[in-house]
Amino acid sequence: MKFAQIIDFETERIDEARELLRAYEEQARSQGRDGGPVARTLLKDRANPNRYLAVVQFESHEAAMANSDAPETSELAQALSALMTRPAAYTDCDIVEHQSMR
């Protein structure tokens, strides 16, 4: 079953956070790493301009846990947490249905 993790965080340094994510994703592509995220969506809370939700999708829960255990992912998490104004909250979800409307 496909899997998604929602990461709820706050930062005043979103451009730096986005650059860290881009670098991480580029490194994963260039190394040909398997099992990493298959999609990522970054949402900005309209009521709280420093709050963001990252929805990261994986092929399976097992792939997500393997990715979570990778040293590169731990390094990314540490670097991102230094940019946050509060600890991130994580929600793990099975994707029951996904429908593209266009």
C-alpha cells in the first residue's frame, strides 16, 4: 500500500529549508538511490504564514522506514530542525485513494 508522511513545521527561513530539500533530492537522484520519496508537496498555512505542511509520498511504509534510516535523511532532518521555530510533528498515513482531477 502506498504511504504518505505529513510533516507539520514552522520556520521563518523557508527558502533555506527548500534549498536543503532540493539538494537532498538532487543527491538522491544522482546516486540512483531506490526507495526514497516518489512525490513531495509543500503546503503553506494561509492563517499562519510561518507554518508549513510537507506531504511526502512513498511506494510503501517499508520504503519510507528504510528511507528514514538512511544517514542522508538523518543529516537532512538535523539541518532542517535547525531552521524550525518549533519541533516538527509527524503524521503517518496509508494512502487509501488518490484521484487526479485533471
